[in-house]
Amino acid sequence: MPKDGIGASTKRREDLRFLTGNGKYTDDINLRGQAFVHFLRSDVAHGRINGIDTTVAADMPGVLRIFTAADFESAGGLPCGWQVTDKHGQPMQEPKHPILAEGKVRHVGDPIAAVVAETAEQARDAAEAIEVDIEELPAVIDMKAALAEGAPKVHDELTSNLCYDWGFVEENKAAVDEAFDKAAHVVSLELVNNRLVANPMEPRVAVGDYDPWGDQSTLYTTSQNPHVIRLLMGAFVLNIPEHKLRVVAPDVGGGFGSKIYHYAEEAFCTFAARALKRPVKWTCSRSEAFISDAQGRDHRTKMELALDADHNFTAIRTETYANMGAYLSTFAPSIPTWLHGTLMAGNYRTPLIYVNVKAVFTNTVPVDAYRGAGRPEATYQLERIIDKAARDLGVDPIALRRQNFIKPDQYPYQTPVAVVYDTGNYDATMDKLLEITDHAGFAARAAESANRGKLRGFGVASYIEACGIAPSNLVGQLGARAGLYESATIRVNATGSISVYTGSHSHGQGHETTFAQVVADMIGVDASTIEIHHGDTSNSPMGMGTYGSRSLAVGGSAIVRATNKVVDKAKKIAAHLLECAPEDIELKDGKFSVAGTDKSVDWSGVTLAAYVPHNYPLEDLEPGLEETAFYDPSNFTYPAGAYGCEVEIDPETGKVDIVGFAAADDFGNVVNPMIVEGQVHGGLAQGIGQALMENCVFDDSGQLLSGSFMDYAMPRADDFPGFKVDHSCNTPCTHNPLGVKGCGEAGAIGSPPAVVNAVIDALHRAGHTHVSHIDMPLTPSRVWAAMQK
Amino acid sequence: MYDFDFVKPGSIDGAVKALAAEDAIPLAGGQTLLPSMKQRLNAPSVMVSLRGIPELQGVCRDGDVLVVGAATTHARVATEAAAEYPGLAALAGQIGDPAVRAMGTIGGSLANNDPSACYPAGVLGSGATIVTNAREIAADDFFDGMFATALEEGEIITSVRFPIPQKAAYAKFHQPASRFALAAAFVARFAGTVRVAITGASEGGVFRWTEAEAALKESFTPEALSGLTLPAEGMIGDLHGTPDYRAHLAAVMTRRAVAAAG
């Protein structure tokens, strides 16, 4: 194995430029003749636009043009990439999502007009001078109120604010109800999964450019998936064919899901650049991001678990209200359904499951996938209700979990919610967790906390997620309007260095390092001779981008497949050079040799022959050494694990301190352990942030109360202890060539229930046995209030 | 940010003259003013920087009093007041984060009188005197409700004179997002008297908790406060805490401040 091959904790090559301020982000792109756009956004949540007067604004200094909805009559609305069918077999209600508001504004932040000017300040000055006559309408914010008879409608053309009422698996509903009727024990819990703002470090930016001589449009954008943006914007919004449209997502400073979607600002900048024949740039401010980036979570759920007399889980029944916000963001309908209902079996052998989800339009910012996307919501429900069941039944919550775990000899395991788990070992990660948390020493630590007047508690959560999305034929049947394969081109250069073009996109994940390790390992050359390119539709094959912990499992598999093609061809060239049959060629440590002889040619000897084919089998083989492969997975991957949280509560203030947190994950094979550990750390920070701090709140009129970091509590480093992270218990994925499962979202999925379980545990140990649940975030105020009752 | 003129006078007189212009505004550390200008919520015609006036800088002892120049940063007070008035230095060292403490000033904080700011508690709890270009104002007369003070138009704080107590401490509970005070208490024990000031909790801004002062005058111990509560009425209720919670928290912080003062 080369020193930077698979399994090495190679330092991230991209960090040198990131940490020295030399990354090239979209906002660093400034084109000659560039103009700037400022969006005038609605300051009311719901209103009818009776008129927009731009006469004063249009004459202000530097103003080039002011756009309103009327300018986009020839353009389509922003498309939704997933159609969900409701429990009656009917398609969801799918309202138009215009680039600029048409007739009505539907959430605070909805763009009404766009001013393009010579400078950003001039554009902003002029936007303030636009007079908009808005008749404010009653807003619907609460989901249940939005579904009430006679509620104001977010979209007048729809029959109601219900996007869909989904039942999964609808055919099982009667059997599930019957199991509940027969159950020895039924446990129920009402839960809120709090709305979150993604808040990547880099706000969104878009630069549109147009070359009239070649009729070429280019969009530079902060995206996790530039090919998807090219497809959606070109085909559905602006009617620009792919060969006339290039989308570039250069260095991107975090996404967490919020940069998957096709946003109005991207289409606007591309459109305006064509209209004005000048580059047009938009840079989102942090304040603007709070009201224009798609947000995450926001579920309200009634969860029920049925158990038999021996405490075996017999059925699960859930009813969830999922907030869509005012419009359907690109993948919004799929999150509370196919990414949530299919995970409701968790790590357990529950034979009957019925999941009902009502997706609701409200006058709030659109909601879509955010790190974990549906899977954290499923895990939170399951892992909270199992803890409550254990408490109600007077049994150990860990033992109750173990009793119901799917066992290692049961794979492949067909769940009652469509997915088939290929492999896993949940007892192994639980054992490892209890070891690394020093569970045996908890009692002594709790006593020591009590001496200091603090309440200590311990909570666990198991989790499983479906990653490596996704088999295209399966998701197509489920309503996806896209395939979910990944692509790679391996371009071997004449002197042996290798340029890899991947359809995945890196926005902090470290692909430039990890992917190079994979190729280096397969060929046996030094990773420093390999460069990973991504993010530009003009040079990489059609790819679907990065989200859903898919990049290594799907994108990495495409790279493996393309590398195998390269190696196969290189072996043929080597066989010619060494005058033997290709079957006799062995590749090891970057050298081709004839089996059983000392005859060999090194990697660069073969690559040079490919491009300088003087001694080359031209009649049988094309010159050159470049291969492209696409990989479409045959199943999801199923990372799983056990998380443990130890908290200390100050009973006088209600403040929860995380004093210990451990994660025992099964990610299958691991390419770069250091990067995996970092991914888990980041996920934990976001999951613990959701559990204790973060909350996106609108008031009854639809104004965002948590619209800045003064009120939206982003966790800081000192809010966490050091994390203990282990990924030694691994059961390799059985159906992809690397045996990898994905690690990007796990931390955010497994941690919220572990935190809440630990807090409830601490309160019960201290005698506050009336507290069966506290909704996230568990702020000091909420924890204190729960203790007072 | 809208366009404005910027001047940086070298003397108090120069600053006062510059501030006579219509819509002129003084700039101290800018930790509140600049973000509000970036949001276009504040649009001065002239910004008068107070950062170039030597008399407004520094910490010095004058008999029984510690004098802090109005344009002295929190970071400097945290360091330079540590020997003379450790309770005040500790308060300054807890404001914001290192970047805020490197820029923010005591005069700016007091003139702004944010109901969740730290310094108003330290000043009211110490019974300090606010010195301006025109007069001296007792702390008890200075704070005039949320974001309001006794300062007249164009009047600038030049220094703050702190009587040095025998003991003092500040106990602060963070609002989780901003890390301003969700509720915080400053207690100071002087010969024959005790002062207690609460910040972060009340809709009226910083206030003295006189019942606690009376109890602590009898016995400067946390136990002396047991059973004493603040009414929830008039306390701030928001995303981060109910009025009940803030009233409770203010009492907890007061006991902790007394314990910390020793």
C-alpha cells in the first residue's frame, strides 16, 4: 500500500489553502464589467401585491435595471425534484414557485423585485426607494391551524394548505391498528423536531455571466451539485440547453443540505446577465440567509409504540405534521416521506409499522433537507419512545434496545418499511459505546456531581440511516424526478500523473484527499501524483453531487470503476510492451510485471506508451489512457451505531452541560480515519446544537424571532466537551466495491435523542419523575420550567 | 451602510463641537453602533470618533476611587483594574468575546444602556459617578430605562469614578445565543452598606434590588438572601426565558455573586 492509500489518516491537502485564506470561493470571483443585484424582500409573511412603483428607484445613481415578476413571464418556476403520491394515490399539491413574487408574497424574505446596479450599495439604495403596495393578509404559521377549516390559504389556487397526506405502508394500516389493540403495553409521546437554520460559514453567492458571441451562459454558484443546478435551471426555468450553459461551484464553505437546492437568485443572476449582457453578482448577507436559505426539520409528531408482555416491539404508529414552508424547495416533499418513513424500523425487529405524514404549507421560509434529512427525525422519535417505554415498564433502556435489535445473523434484513439492510451489528457498537464511555464508572461520577449540587444523567441512542443515495430505478418509482448515480473520469497524463474528475462536490468533506487515496491505493502510485477536480460542468461528467452521505459510497464507487477500466487498459499496454498475455500481467506498487518472471514496466512507462504510441498495438487498442464510469448503487448503505451522552444539570438554573459524549459508529470500511472522525465531530456539534440550543422561531404574524446570531444560538467550541469517537466495529457494506457506508450525517442523527435521554435520566434520578419529555432545544429556561411543575 | 462623514478629534472640546452638527453621532468602540449602521438602522450624517482623545483613555487610582476613562476598552479594564478593583475587572473580562473586548468601551456601553449589558450593573452596583463634559451624574440618576440615559444631546461621557468596595463580584448567566446577560447580578459591599444591581432581567433595564441590599447589609452571606424573591412582573420574556425564569435567575445570580465575593 502506498503511504497515503486507503486507511491512512492523510492530512487534508485542501486545508492549506482554506486555513491560509487562499480558498477560491464564489464571492472571490469578480468579472470584468460586473454589476450587482440587490433583492427587495417582503417584510410581511403574507400579502397581496397591489402595485410596485419603481419610477424613483429606476432613476437613482448606478441603476441599470429593475426586475419584477413581469420580466419572468417567459421563464418557468423553480422546479420541485420529487413528487410524492398521497395515501389515496393522488399526486401532491404542487404550487408554482416563481423567481420573483407573482401577485402575492408568502413569507418574510420572499423576493419581490431585484435591482441591478453598478455597485452593491447603489442597488441597495435603489431597492429602498421602490414603493410596494402590499395588502397584508392573515398569515398561517402553525401547521395544525393551517389545516383548519377556513384557514387562510398560502396558495389561492390550491384546495387547501395540505401538500399531501402520506401513508406508509398504507396497506399495513389495519394490521398495525390491530397490533395496537392486542398490545400488552402501548407507549405514546408527542414530540417537536425543532426547525433549524443551516448557517454554513459561507453564505450563498451567485455570479451570472453571458458571452453573447457564443451564446454561452455561465453561473458561478455556492452549490453542492452544479450538474443538478444546470439541469434544473436550464431545462425547467430558463430554457437554456446544457451545451450553452456551464455551472461552476468552486470552493464552497459548507452546505449541510442548504446548498443542494436550485434557488431563485441563481436563476435570476443567469437571466439578468443575458438580459444586460453583463456579469451580475449577488452576495447574500447573513441576515438575508436567515430568510432565504431553505431551513431544516420542523416536524410535530405523535409517536406510539406497542409491546407484547415480554417487551418485544410489536408495532409502531406515527402521525407527523411536516412543515414545507411557503413553497416546495427542490427536494422538500421527499424528506418527511422517503427519507423518514423508511427509517422508522431503526435498529429493531418491529414487524408492523405505519407512518402518516401530513405536509403543510405555511407562511414561513421553505424547509428542505438539512444534515441527516428525515433520518434524524425518525431516529429521534424511536429513540425517545424506547427510553420512555423502558421507564414506563421499569426496565433498563439499554437492555430493552438489545432485546429488540436486529441480530447479526438476520441480514439481509427486510424491514416492514421497504428498505433491506445488508449488514450490521448493533450489539457490537453498543458494547463499544459502553466501554468508551466508562459506563461502569457512571455511578461514582453521579455521586461526585451530586456533591457539587449538580444532577448527572446518562442517555444512549442507537441509530441507523440510509445513505449512499440511491438506486435510480427505486427512487424513480418513489417519485424522484432525477437519477442518483455518480460519475468519474480518470484522465491519466502522459508522464503518469492522474487527473480525476468527479461528479461529487466537496464543500468541506475532504474529497480531494480521500478520493486521491483511493486511486493511489488501487494503482500503487503516490497520492501526490493525483489531482481531484470537481464542481465544473464543463470538465466533469454529469454527476449528482454531494448530500445524503453519498460521496464515497456512490462517487467513490464510480472512481473505483473508472480506475478499474484504466488499469485493465494499462495492463493490455503493458502486456504488449512485455510481450505476454494481458492475463499474465500483475499490477503492484505502481509496477506491471509478468507473473512468475522478473520482467516489468513501471506505471509511467505504460502511460507514456499510451500517449506516444510508437511501440503500441494500434490495431487492437486506441491510444490514450482516459476512462469514464458511472455507478448506480444497487441498494442504500446503512451506517449505524450507538451514541452516549452524559450531562450535568445545574438545578438552580436548568443549564445542561454536556460532560461526556461518545460515538461508536459502524461506517463499514474507512478510507481516512482522521477525516471520518472530523465528520463525526461536526455532526455531533450540529446534533447537540439542535438538542440544546438552536431554534428557528416565527411569531404568530410570521416574523422571524431568531433572525440573527443574537437570538439563534449557534453552538461554539466551548459548548462541547472533547468527543470520544470510535469506528472500529465495522461491517463492510456488501454491495459497493469499497465496502463503505458514509459518515457525514451520522453525528447529527444519533446525538439529539442521546442528549434528551440523558437530561430526562438526570431529572428522574433527582426525583423529578413527572418529567417524561421536554421538547428541543433543551434551553435552561425550558429545563428549569419542567422541574418546577 | 449609508454614506457619512467621519471625524476623529483629538480633544474633548473638539468632539463636543463636532457633535453639534445635525445628526452627528459619537463613535466609541462601535460594537453596537456599527452593526446597526450596517443593517441601515442608523444613519448619522457625521460620525465623531472618540478614540483619538488621550484624556478618555486609561485606568488610574484617585484616592479611594478608581477612575476609568470613557474610551477605555473592556480588555484594558479587565487587565488594569485587576489589582485595584478585581470585581470590576472580572466583569469587564466577561463582556462579549475577545474581539468585542478589544474594541468596546465603558463609555459606549453606558451611553447605549442595553438592558442586557454588563457594565450598567457594575456601575450601578458600585454607586459610581458618571463624569461628562458638562457635569457629574450619580449612577442612581443615570440609567433611565431600556436604551435610555440621563445624557443630553451632544453630551459625552469622559470618565467613570468607581468608589472601591471592600468586596464585590459579578455573576452572569449567558443568553445562549448572544452571550449577553440573560440575568446577572453585581454585588458590592462597602463599609456600612451593600449595593446589588441586576441586569439582563428587567424591561426597565438595570435596577437595584433594595430588599437584597438590606438583607446583605445585615449579613453578607448567600444564606441571608434565602426566601427573597423578585417579582416576575416587569421582567423580560422572550425566546430565551420567561419573566418567571428571569426573576428566579436574578436571585440565583445574586446569591452566587455574594458567594463569589466571599
